[in-house]
Amino acid sequence: MSNSKVVVVNYGLGNPSSVRNMLRKAGCESEVTSEPAAILAASRLLLPGVGAFDHGMQNLADLGLIDVLNEAVLVRKTPILGICLGLQLMSRRSEEGVAPGLGWLGADTVRFRFTQAADGFRVPHMGWNTVVATRQTFLRPPEADARFYFVHSYHLRFDDPGDVALMADYGGPVVAAAVRDNIAGTQFHPEKSHRFGLTLLRSFADWFPSGA
Amino acid sequence: MLRPRAIPCLLLLNGRLVKTVRFERAKYVGDPINAVRIFNDMEVDEIVVLDIGATPSATGIPFDLIGEMASECFMPMVYGGGIRSVEEARRIIRLGVEKVAINSAAAADVSLVTRVADAFGAQAVVASVDVRKKIFGGYRVYSHGGRRPLSTSVVEWVHRLEQAGAGEILVTAIDRDGMMNGYDVDLVRLVSSAVRVPVIAAGGAGTVSDMGEVVGKGGASAAAVGSLAVYQGRNRAVLINFPTPAQLKAVMP
């Protein structure tokens, strides 16, 4: 059983209550907060998110959370999981907006662009997709039939493909999840992905990154 | 590969689960919370919940019930019925609902779609479009539960909804609702060809192969079913049920 509480960062975007519901079902203690002190003291952080990139960065700035998150993640090395926009905010920038991202990951967020052959793929990429693990990480689904719920119009492009953990296919390869040091994120929504997402969140609660 | 979605579409009326035929004769089919629990155990792809009494009646949006349903939903949930403002959409989304469906209020003022999309992203806005066949051919769009005709053509209307910021279109063939005689594949094709956003087809599913057809031939990204999910057998005995993943896999492209 997981004993470390997951602190869910509430910055007004996305659905902390859905994340909290799934964490509860997974048997993980959680707290939803935008308090800097609680975020700094957390042993495990979760950055959810649904919505526009600039709106997300603006909300984090308005709540005074950018420095706080930098301190927690980069200095204290608190394990963190970003979900969807939460993952995208960890990149340097996004084609969706003009605001700089948190820049924790060597990646940029780009819009779906399909080649002529893949024309007809609708945006957003919305629905259930399978993933392939590119290496062994805590995100690798143990279930053979694992599938996850995606809904996004932008995706991450990494400088170093070695940071990628899971790939999906939608008109071409799409990063589904990434891990680097204590920083992890999924493009899909584990909180809305039935038992597959539940397993993943449980694995996150049990994750102790080396060196963290 | 992205799998086409198979979605139970649940109708609410005065807090109860009902099923209609051609948008009329609402028949009581059970308890909504219980239904959500069962669909959750069956690991369905998504759930659409529409309150068919919320727009005409004074009772409005059943926030408490929506919250209870959402807390049992470990898959995405769409709620529609009676949403007229960004504030109402916000309240619903805060309850743990991923997407709000907007129909009558968009017919009155399409800018609601834009305002909700600006606040929560296009992926959170499903534009719901109810369509009836005209007697002498062609289609007509209706709002207010099939009671109020719109002057705009289907293609024009869904195009305008997409331009306004809808992330998805839910198209329901009123004539097929509850008939279980197959989707209006031509209508779905018309809509899916007119927009680039995903299309959820509803109205008429009687068999699992109908679901495969509306995706394969109709170009739908998702097949929503009503009667098929709450009735069993020829006599339409009330029973919450759903095609198995293996059955769906066999028919979906």
C-alpha cells in the first residue's frame, strides 16, 4: 500500500476532483491545494490540467506558484507527475501560446501536423489509444490490453528521445508519457482511464526516482 | 491505433433514468447512479448523460445528481441539458465532468459555445445537434428536444458550431431515436464530412454491427447507444448491458 500522500496542485485548470476520485479509488491519500507551503512540503506532487497553455502559466503565476514549483521540483527533487496540460507546461514553450513554459523538460509542445497520407486524422486526438513502452519505467503498463484516454491538440517533441517513456500512434508517433529524473508526465488522462489509469497512479505513488 | 469509441447515452428526467422513442414516450428504466456503476465496471469508453427535462422544466440542471454520477465515473463523462451560461458549465465541470453538451442555448446564441470553449478549451465543449428528416427529402435541425426547428441547414449549422469552438459534434437522428433499426448513416456521413472535429453518432443503434457501420461508413469517431444499453431482447426487457470489447472489436474498423 502506498503511504506517501499525493499533493495535487490546484491552479484553476483541469479537474482536481477527478484526479482525487481516482487516487482515492487507488488507495492513495491525497490533498488538493494551491498553498505554497503545502506544495513545498509535499513528498509527491501531481500537476493536472486541461485547457490552454498560456492560461495555465498565467494561473500558476497569479497564484505565485512558479517559483514554488521550481523549488520543489528542481531543488528539493520532489517526484511530480504532470497530466495532459500539466505535462505540456513542463516543456519550454508551446505553439498554443506565447508564454514560456516551466522548462523542466528538454521539449517543446507542438500542434498536430499530419502528412498528406495521414490527412483525415481529426484534431483533437480524442479517445482511447494503446501505448508502447520505449524503456522500462514505472509508467510501463503491466496489463497487455492497457489503453488510455487521450484528449489533446498539442503534443511534446523531445530533444532527447531517451526521455520518452511511452509512445502512442495517431497519424504518426506521439509522445504518450515521459520521465526524466524526478519529473514524469502523461499526455493521457490516467484519472479517466479505468483500471489502467488506476494502476498507473498507484505506480506513481510507489515511485522513488533514483537520486531524488 | 485510436479505437473508435462506444458510448452509452443515458437520458435523465426528474432524476430518473429514462429512454425515449423519437424523443417522446419517456419510459422509466432505472436508477442513474446504479447505471453509471455498472457501465464503469464494464469499462465502457465514455458516458453521455443528457437531462431531457432540464431545458423545458423549471427544475433546471440536476447538479447534485451530476456530481454523484461523476464521482462514480472513471471514464470521461459528458453532461448536457439546460446549460445556458459559462457559470453553469463551470459548476458542472468542477463536479468532475469532462465535457458539457450544448444544444438549445447554442441555437439561441452560438457565442455560448465560444465562451465555454475559451474558458475550458474546445475539448470540453460538445455541440449537440438534433436532426429530423424532412418529408420531401433533406434534413432539418431542431433545438429544444426536437420541438423548435432551426432555419439553418445541417451542414451550415455544424460548420458554424465548429467555427464557434466546439471540440466535438454529437449528432442525433430524431427519427431513429429508440427505433433500434440502425443509425441514419447518411446523416452522420454528411456531418462528419462537414467538420474536422470528432463526431459522435446517436439514434438508432439496434445491434453491435450498427455501431461498426456508423463508424466505418458514417465516418463517426464514436457510436452512442441508448436502447441497446438499457434494453435486452425482443421484448425490450429493462437490463443495463453493453457490447463486450471483443464484440466491438469484431465490428469496428
